[in-house]
Amino acid sequence: MSHCALKSFGIDPQKELSFFMMRFFRDLSRSKARARLHSNEHALIPILLRQEELLPIRDPEDDVTTFTLEELATFNGENGTPLYLAIQGRVYDVTLGASFYGPGRSYHGFVGKDATRGFATGCIEPDCLTSSLVGTTEYQKQEALRWLELYEHHDKYRFVGMIRSSPVEDVVQRAVLEDEALQTAMQKEQEFLGGGDAAKPTVDSMHKKASEMYLRGSYDEAHAYWSTALVLLGQPTAGGVDADLSAMEQRAQILLAMAAMAQTRGEMVQAEAHYQETIDGMVESISEEGAYQHRLVGRALADYALMKYATKRKTEAVKTLREALSVYDKVLDVESLGRSASSEG
């Protein structure tokens, strides 16, 4: 089963996406914020062409809540805590996006820290998730600002405070530590994103590297590359245009590959989280009705059922397998209608 999930995405490589398409979901959310705030229904094209004017970022109030990095790290969704992340020193509550930011989910690595550099470069290695933008290109700095705009104007996330500056007596010591961390981050970016135009890693290149690492048995590296591909694809967003659907399907296929790998490693809790995220993401993108007529949801449910059976949850496995069969019945009905319409035409 694990190889099936991988091969289904690797044998039929899709056309390489440009950088703005890999962040299509993020930019679609930004265009919807413009529609919501300024009744601008035609904002998407300028955003995709990088011709948009960024929405303003509000100045914090004088009595704004502040966090040290140590305090921020405690807001990681564990033991009932909310999910906070920071970008460019601004802290946002993303708890309502728990299906994407919660423990075990695709974006959890950004939680509990200021990971501005990771947002800018696309590198999600732990050493890359730092606040410094030193050494990044102007393009990458603009990418960080676009992510900042997303969190600032998102209808589900809210601004909750600022990162508090370190005490004066710690400045020298922290400067040394940050310089060491920066050098490590820059080295990791080169290793992780590869040589050449490292500013623009692609979903396909990250998937290819992940598959290579998986076949070598380097599971941690494979997980990191697949996670980066998910970050580049962005969050699922209700839409309906063809490009939106293509990205949604890529995202689902990557999550299924990650679930299969987790099962191979015996990490059943992680595998379960990936299966559920696959289904949740498709439901959010094309509605529950649409998702439960899609072959990828059928595959997710079928693989999920087999995992439950393997972990001796037989009653749950039977129920989930019936759900999968129901989805496949609907898929066959839709395909049959499509063939009938085609023959009549």
C-alpha cells in the first residue's frame, strides 16, 4: 500500500508549476480578503502577477500583549493551549486552523516560533525556522510580506501580540547565538533547496527529492521535503477554478504518500493525522458533497480502513471501508455520466 501511494504521484509527473501557482492557495485567500474588505472581486490576477499593492499592516496598540520566544513556544496546541505563530515579530492565533496547524498537521512546524525565514525561503528544516531575513533576496523578503498579509487579514486568524525584545544585558550573547543560527540556516537552505535558483523551489522538485529520500530509507529527509511541498502549495481554500483543483489534488496525493510512509515506520498516529488532513482539506476546498465523490477521498478512506484493520480496530475499519466503497460508487456514477454525455456529443 505504501508504494502505491508514492507511485501514483511519481509515475505520472504533472506539469511543473510556476512559483506563484505553488502558492496559489495563499494568494487566493489574499484575494478573498480584498473582496471582503474592499469589495474588490477582481484582485486575484494582479496578485498572481505580483502587481498587487500589499494591504496595510495595523500598528499595534500601546498596551499590546508581548511574548518572549520562550513564552511563544508554549502556545503549541498541546494540553489545550491555543496555536500561536509569529512572522516578522507579530504573533497570530491560528487555533481555528487547527486542522492545518495542530500537532501532526502540515503547518505545525511554524507554530510556537517566529519562522519568518522559513516563510520567505520555503525551507522548513528546523534550522531554517528563524526570524532573521539576513542574506535573503528581495523576492524572498516580499514573499515574507505576502505571508504576513495573509495572517493579518485572514477571516479565521487574529493578531494577538508582538515578540518582546530581549533585555539589554542579553543583546551581545543573543547576537552571537543568532549569528551562528543564521549561518546554519543559510547552509541548510542551500542543502535543502538545492543549488542554482534556491529562491524558487518547486513542488515537483521537492516531491522528487522526497521520493528519492524515501526509497533510500531516509524517512526524516523525505518527510521534510514533502512538508515543504505542502507549504509551497498553500492551505486548502474554497474555490472551484481548475488551477485550484489541480493544487488540491497534488496536496492530497502528497499527504497520502506521507501517510503511507508513516505507516511504514509504524507511526500510526501520524498516519491517521495525514489521512484525516487529506479528507479535511478536500472538504474545505470543494465541499463535503464534492469531496465524497472524488477518487482521492475514496483512496484515503480505503487506506485509512486498512490501517485501522492493521491496528486491530476492526469495527472502525469496516465502517471506514464502507465509506470508501460508497465514495467509489459515486465516482463510478460520475464517470459513467461523463462517458454517456461524451458519446451523445
